[in-house]
Amino acid sequence: MSWLLADERRAQLRAAMGRLPRRDAEILLLKYTENWSYKQIAAHIGISHSAVEARLHRARGRLRDELTAAAVVEMT
């Protein structure tokens, strides 16, 4: 039964990522899927280390909002 819940969570996460702006999804994927460092992301995108931190913070917030909104919609 836990595998079913894990599959559902992955599907919800993929759907929420698909609703994010492209640059938010990209930076989240580089950090959490590819395990790139802030330095690697900064060099790849062409921004400063502090800009990577700020963008990741905002992107995580937007993802959290998408996941929360999806959960509310499913409950109604």
C-alpha cells in the first residue's frame, strides 16, 4: 500500500512542477534531481551564488503553493 501512496505523491509533484514557470522548474531540477551545487547552478545559468539562493527559495515557495493548492482542490 505504501508504494501506491509514493506513486501518487510522485505524480502530484510532477504535475505541480509542470505548473511552475520554466526557470523555477529548471533550478529545482538541477538542485534536487541532478544534485548540482549552488556554484554549478550559478555558472550554468550565469547568475551569482546569492541569486541562486534567492531563486531556489522563491521556486520552493511556488512549488509548495502549487502542492497546497492541489491538495485543497482534491479535498473539495
